[in-house]
Amino acid sequence: MDIQKLSSAIRDIHDFPVKDIIFKDITPVLQDINLFNGIIDAIAEEFRDKKINKIAAIESRGFIFGMPLAVKMDIPFVPIRKKGKLPAETAFISYDLEYGQATIEIHKDAVKKDEKVLIIDDLLATGGTTDAAIKLVEQIGGDVIAAAFVLELTFLNGREKIGNKSAEIFSILKVY
Ligand code: AMP
């Protein structure tokens, strides 16, 4: 995994979606398939021997990395979606974002009791989304053993906000 290449492929967009936020745009990473494959391989390698039963990813950029990872690792995929998108019976949780508020949902039957779950998102910022996603999976009986990210904004101390202290937090690139 060429970390320098990954770092230069992630583009800073100032004042998006609101003033004073520096948005980390990962779309240039998707233009470089070797780089993208490197990301998927690095996460797959980290979790290869950890007996994961489900990969759950957070809409929508989490899906971009989560589904290819699930295919690569040969593990079923579970979407965590914004409120009102999932058609069957759901569990839900509301939480605060770096900018605004949100509610996420999961199908109640998507994870069975005590199944080991790996959560995927593109970026760890304040940690609110990941903390909520972990609680959501736990609500339906899952055991979240880890969360993985392409990028972590360490200065926002997202790890501290994650209530489940036994879950491994893995990020490929850290921005200090
Ligand atoms: P947080 O709950 O603060 O950890 O935010 C994580 C979620 O919001 C992830 O799904 C990110 O994709 C998105 N996000 C938060 N801050 C940023 C940022 N500065 N640039 C890009 N995406 C962000």
C-alpha cells in the first residue's frame, strides 16, 4: 500500500458542505484502480484471520469500500442506511455529526446474535457515526470486533467517542 500516493489522492475541499469544514474528497482514489485495490487488500489483510461473519458499511461512501472488501474476503455484506431507505423491519439510532444530525438504520435480521461484525466507512472524523453504527449493530445482537477506515482525522479524537473500547479501530491513513 503506497501511503504517500493515497495521501496525495485525497483532495481537500474547503467550506463543503458548510463553512469551515475541510471536506476530504476520496473520489480521486476511485480513479486509480491500483490504489483502490491496495486499500481493499490492506483491510482484507488486517482482518483475514479474525473470523468475521459480516461486513457492515455506512451509507454511502462506506459502501464504496465495504462491498468490494466483502467480495474480496468472501463475507456477507450488510448496508447501514440513512433513515427511510431500508424496506424491511429496521432498528435505528440518532446521533450528532461533525455538521448536523442524523439517523441510521439496519435491517433487524441482517446480523444474527453474536455474529462478529466489521464496520467500514471512508473516514473517521468525530467518531459519532461509528459509535452510532456500533451501537446499532449491538442493538440487533451483533458483536462489533472492529471498525476500519481509509482515513482518520486524528485531531478530532474520534476514537475517544467510540463507546465500545474493545473494538479495534483500524485506519490506513492518519491525518494529524
Ligand atoms: P464522524 O461521525 O464525525 O466521525 O463523521 C464520519 C462520517 O461523516 C463519515 O461517513 C464521513 O464520510 C463523513 N465526514 C465527516 N467529516 C468529514 C470530512 N471532513 N470530510 C469528508 N467526510 C467527512
